[in-house]
Amino acid sequence: MKNFLPTTKSEMKTRGWDELDFILVSGDAYVDHPSFGTAIISRYLESRGYRIGILPQPRWQDARDFTSLGKPRLAFLVTAGNLDSMVNHYTVAKRKRTKDDYSPAGKTGFRPDRATIVYSQKIREVYGDIPIILGGIEASLRRLAHYDYWENRLRPSLLLDSGADLIVYGMGEKAIGEIAEALQGGLDIKDIIYVNGTVFKTNNLQYAYQPIILPSYQEIKVSKEKFAESYTIQYQNYNAFQGKVLVEPNDSFYVVQNPPSMPLTQKEIDEIYSFPYLRTYHPGYEKLGGIPAIKEVRFSVTSHRGCFGGCSFCSLSSHQGKIIQSRSQESILKEVEELTHLPDFKGYIHDVGGPTANFFHPACQKQLDQGTCEKRQCLFPRICRQLNTDHYDFLELLRKIRQIPKIKKVFIRSGIRFDYLLADQNDTFFEELCIHHVSGQLKVAPEHVSNQVLEKMGKPGREVYKQFVKKYFEINKKHHLKHYLVPYFMSSHPGSDLKAAIELAEYVRDMGYNPEQVQDFYPTPGTLSTAMYYTELDPRTMKKVYVPKSPHEKALQRALIQYRRPENHRLVKEALLKAGRSDLIGYGKKCLIRPKV
């Protein structure tokens, strides 16, 4: 029988448990769905025979909630949730958000800033020297010293700020399984220093095997060049097959990062998605208005993990890894079949995909036994000749899903990498994508059109996107479809000056598109773009990079993309005059704004 894992003492008693092996503390409400890390890790440990309870969104103002499930026999596991708690709380303009989809009724105030630190410190306050293990994206991307955008300074490894014992970085199943086994066997948490995919602190490096010594925290605080150097070394060691032990000195401590966990085999990832998830939120939230985040994923299916796209502003390569780990068709089809029997299923699968939907298999054969290339990317600056661009396996999967009874439509909403799609010499997938898997409009992310900015983003040049647009509309015309194309653009990314922003505005003008939303670049920990933002250097070349940082300049660049909005007229005019482009102010067809409102 399927049941939620216990969140209270009374739910523990229902299972006949008087003690838990692990307590997982989460900044999110408890949703038992495989799109939520808390659900996956807890079900994984449950499958290994451990008794685990969930402590979702404990009140941190005092310590009482942290005692509500008692003291765990082995350890506390702590995560901020599916989102970084600072990103969850603040916009890129550092304004407080008014909604939190991972909390009851979408209300804010259910978690603290820097939730991982706060929760860990409260646990220490109550239980003293109990093992505390951090995981999730907040911890994963702060595993070593990092730039903190909200305080505009470098902060040390989260391990030191939180007082925890270990960080599990990446997706975590293999690492947490190995740690649990060691704790169960009686090993002290301080002796668990050998698990791949973990970070620990020590004052003795005698057990670190052939480490690379990074610049110290004290060095990178005073030298942006040293920070860029450190970031480059870290980036070159994301490879689970060949990555080295990295050591970051910090006063009398060393923060030691073991190499990444090995990618999951297909059998292993199939098992993870076969656990008895209830695919909804805990019933206790019903009277509170439910958890909005479930709406987007309830009828969606994760087909794979990992991304070899290499976008500079994305953290996926350091969290999920670059190597694609795909589920078997049988596993995915079984999950889709189960969805069709849910009482509120209406015949629509909202998404089948992963970080990038059409990356359904490893980039090349080499990755399967040697891992990723140290200094080369699969798609940038040009597509690697070894890249497998055949979409047939994903196409075959989608065809089979469409044949399942009760399925009316299968959408793909998790993103299509258009340069990779164009590289496939066979157009069959592209055509079936347009015919069967688009709901009126296809959303893609060229991000920008200025090649100087795209180069910093790690995205294909403008001509590639232009080629994609042409082909997309040719296919739609061929099949008598009237689908639209909705491009996402990003403003104020490193490398973007006013000239580049105006180039993007002119492109928006020529395509007749009026973007409703524009995303300002958000410098989150762990990305190449954030390293550029902080250092004003490109760590790949150590050359200077122009970085728009002031709120006013960011406002100018964002206003240019949305130049049609009357409220942006003053800012657009200022930007054009500042850039010497008064030719775009007037009454001609090429003008962005008129001289007067």
C-alpha cells in the first residue's frame, strides 16, 4: 500500500515506528512526486530499508519544530528545497517575491533566507554533535567558496557557514546510499571522507588522494584573478571519470571536494522512478490551499537527467552533470500509463523531457567510458563532429506514448535546443514535433542575437537561430499549421553593452514581436556567467569582459527589449542618445520610438 512518509509522531505510530533512522528537513512543503528532490531521496532511502521521516518547512524562529519527530538514529538530512532559498525569495532586482509555489497556497514566509544554514544551526542548537548532511541545489552550488549576489561578496563553503558535516552535491542518490550504509555500519561521520559526490572539511590532508590545491579562500577574497583561476579548475573537474580531488584552504581548515558521483546506469535511474510516489502533496495541505508547484509537474514525465548544452548561465553542468542518463522506454511508458489512471487526468501529458527535452542520449560514445572532454564543449563554439545528433530514439518514445489509450496530446515544454535539432540531417523529428507536440506556440531560448553576448553565453550565433526560424515556419506551412514561435531573451548578461542591447531591440522590431517578459541575468552561485559577473573576466581566457552592473543600466537594457511599452519611452530615449543612436528616434519604419510620447 502506498503511503506518505511520516511527518508527525502520530504518523510514525501508524507505521509502528518509535524512532527514525533519518529525518529530512526541507524548505519546501512535502510533495511526494519525482520532480521533488525530497521525494526522491526519501523514497530511495526507504527502498534500502531505512526509516525516514520528513520535516517540511519547520518554524525556525525557535527550535521546537526540530524536535517534533524526535532524534534520528543516524543523521539529519537538510535541503533548502527544489529552489535556492535566496532565488525563491528575491527577484534579480533584490525585491521580495510575493509568491512561493512550493509553499501552501503559494504564500511566502514559510522558510528563512539561506534556509540550509538556518536549519543546520537550529539542529546543532538542539542536538549538538549529531551528523548533519546537506544536499539539494542550494548546498550543491555553494559547496566551495562562491560569489553571493545578494550580499555582493564572496562567502566560504556552505559547509563552514552551516556547521554541517558533509555536503552531498549533485543529484545525490549514490552518495547518500553509501553514506547511509557507512553510518549503519557504525562509522563516525567524520571518517566518511571517501564518498564521491561529497564535500567535507578537515585540518589534515593526509587522506586526500593526489589532490589539486585550489587558491585559498583568503587569496580569492583579495584577487578576482585567483577566483577566476579557481573556477576554471573546478569546471575542468566536473568529469566523474577523471575528476580530481579538489582542496580549498581556509585558515586552519581545508574544504575537500571529492570527484563527482558516477552517472546512474539505466537500471539505476529506472529504479528511482519506479518508487511508490503518490504524485501529489501531503493531505495536510488541502485545507491550507494546496501546493501550487504540483500543477506544472503532475502530468509531466522526466525522461532523463543531465545536459551537454553548456550554457554559461546555467548551473546544470555542475549539479546534474553533462552526461545524459536516460530512462528506458519501458520505464517511461509504464509511468505514462499510470498517469492515465489518475482520477483528474484529462488526456494531456504536459511534458516529456529533462533539462533539455531533445537531449535524450549521451552526446557521444566516448562519454560512456571516459566522461566529458576537459576543455571542449559539445555544441559551442561549433558542434563537435563526434556528437550524436540522431533524434530517432526520442521520436520512437513519443510515438509510443501517443498510442497509449486515453492520451489525447503529448506536449514538450522542457525546452528544445534548436542548434542540436538543426544538426540532425533527418527532419522527421522536427516535423513530428510541430505536428504533434506543440500547443499553438513553441518556446525556445536564443537568449540574445548579438554574437559578442552569445559567445559569453555559450550559445550558437545569430545565424543559427535565423536558420531555425526559417525552417520552423517552412515545416508549419508544409503541414498547414499556424503555430507561433516565442523566443526568450535575456538582458544584462556579461558582454552585453548598450550597443548589443540595441542590436537585440532592432531584432525584436524586425520580427514584429513584443516580449511580455524579459529575464535580467541573475548571478546565482556556481555558474560561469556569475564568475564573469563578479570578476569582469572570462575565466576561459582571462580577458576582460564588459559587465552591466548598476540597476539603472540594467533598466536601460531591459527597456530597450520592451521599447514598445509607453512607460519605457524615457529609458529607451536615454539609452539611444547615450549610445549615439538618435537615428532610431523618429517616425520612420526603423525607428524604435517617436520623439515625443
